[in-house]
Amino acid sequence: MDALDVRPVGRWLENGVGEDPAIVPGETREISDTYLDTEDWRIYQAGYALRIRRVKGKNRAEATMKLLASEGEAPGLRSRREISEPLDSPDPEAFDDDSGPVGKRIGALVGPKKLRTLFEIQTHRNTFGLILEGSEVGAVALDETNIPLENDAEPTHVRRVEIEVEPDAVLRLEPFVERLRYACRLSPASASKYEAGLFARGLAPPGRPEFGPTGVHDSLTAGELAFRVLREQFAVFLAHEPGVAHRYEVQARELRAEFPEAYSRIRGKRWKKVRRTMEKGRPREETR
């Protein structure tokens, strides 16, 4: 949620209004985030943002791929997939030959392309733990974020209250979130930090490609009609590609966990069928 000033929010939390949940002070951290992509925005086009995070006082960095959008979002509530792994170095070259969960995906997406820095942000973060029945089920983060600009211009400032909770505790914590939002005059976040960084630095990722006209009228031949239908459907396919891939991966992971032997047989047969189909489509070598 967006805040004009996070200090009143901190005072409200320190007063521990209500006992459901209990609120306990957490730690203060200085965070530096670097967002990366290729020149042709391959990670963005796949529906993700790539971030390398460094926390002052910690030796290791952390790489995170974050899904840019999720389905069924309520105002102020975002549920997005994140994939993270620790890194020994914050250098983008750390992904070379990296077989971790982030590294292998980045390698598949960017191929031989080099990663470049899009922008960096610095965040001063204060946290508070949320306790239900003796267990920590979430946390409130008060973020004061600065996005440095070029030519020593005044940085862009973002003041944000972020609440992360365990899925099972979402419904029970809804009244607390509403009390916090109303008491501290918070509003749903209008943009993610990634989106704010792109806007502040004047970066504009490319939109979906144009494939030509898709309108239909009586004067079209059968061939022209077919091409226009294909163009429209391919644009729909591209618009849903990241989410479809994510859902397929989740379903495949659930199937593999529940029926490991059957999954291996199905996957093996499917791959053999795909390989046979691809072999048929290969151009035959000329014989001399």
C-alpha cells in the first residue's frame, strides 16, 4: 500500500492496537536492489522481472525472478510467483553456468544475450512480525525507497507499506489490514517498485508485436480470412503465454509429486512423439 509517510504507520504498529494479531518489532535493514534484463527485454517479454538484492551486513546476494502479474487480484492484494536463490556475487555474470532455480531459467530465456542493468533502488526497511496463536504468520514492512536518477537529479521517492502473510492466515488477518489501512490513510499501491523504477528512469519495454489487420469483411478471400483469424488468435496466445506456462509448470509439478513413476513414463512418451514430429519437419540433406 502507498503511504505519504511511513513514520505514523510505525507508531501505530508500536502501540500494538488489538491482540489479533500480536505485533512484535522486527529488524531494520538497508537494501539495495538491481533490476536486470537484456537489450531486447527477453525477461520482461516472458512475464518476469529479475532482481539481485544485497542487504547491508550480509555477505551473499539473492537473485529473484518475480512474475509481473497474477490473476484474480483484489485491490491492494497481489499474489505473484517468486523464484529465488542465493548468489556468491551480485555481478550479472554470476548467472553464467549457474544451475540454480533462477540461473537455469535465466539461461534458457536469454541464451547468449548479455544482461544489462535497468536501474537500482535503495530501501530503508523497518519490519514488524504478526503473531497468531504463538506463531509468526506474516510481517509488515515499512519501506522508504529511493530510485536514483541520472545526472545527479533528485531521486524519486516511494513510501510503501507491504504486508506478507502465509496463505492460511489471509482471511483471519483481513480485519487487521483494514484497520491499518483506515487508521493510517493508506491506499492500494498504484504500481510495483519495478514499474515505478521503469517510469522514473523513462524506460519503456516494447509492446506486443503487430501482425497486421485482423478485421473481417465480406470482400476477403478465404486465404485472407484465414490469415486474419490466425493473427488475432496468435496475439491472444502471446498475451497469455507467461501465465499459461506458469500454470502448466505448477500442474506438472503436482503430477510429478503424486505419481512419480507415471509422470516419468508420460514425459518419456511425449518427448519421443515430439522428437519424431520434429524429425519429419527437418529439411532432408541433398545427396550427391
